[in-house]
Amino acid sequence: MAATVTYKDYTGAELTEEEYYAYAAAYYDAQNAAEQRAHFQWKDVSDIVNTSDEEAIQMLTEVYNAYSFD
């Protein structure tokens, strides 16, 4: 399953990816904000359904430990 990304402005009007990033950059610049990046790992819930409690804890711990915020 692939993710679909749609970019919209505050009115709901659709933007191209380039327009969105230019819009976001102008907004954040006006707010004197700095760009941050979050890194995470995805785990599908169906991967955990038929596992033991210990295996589920291990899987969820791995996902939790993969998260970081720069």
C-alpha cells in the first residue's frame, strides 16, 4: 500500500508540491521558525496481531527506539 500526499492551502485549495513548500517556507520564515525533521519507523498493526506479548513488546519497542526528532 502506497501513501498518497495531497497539498492544500488554508482555504482547502489544492497546491502542487513546489507551491506547498514555497508557501510553507514563507510562512515559517515569517514566524522566525526553524525547520525540524522527525524520523520514525512504521509498524503495521496486522504484524502484531498474532504475536505473543513479548514479541509485540519487542516490535513496538523497536519502533519507539527508531523515533528521533532533529
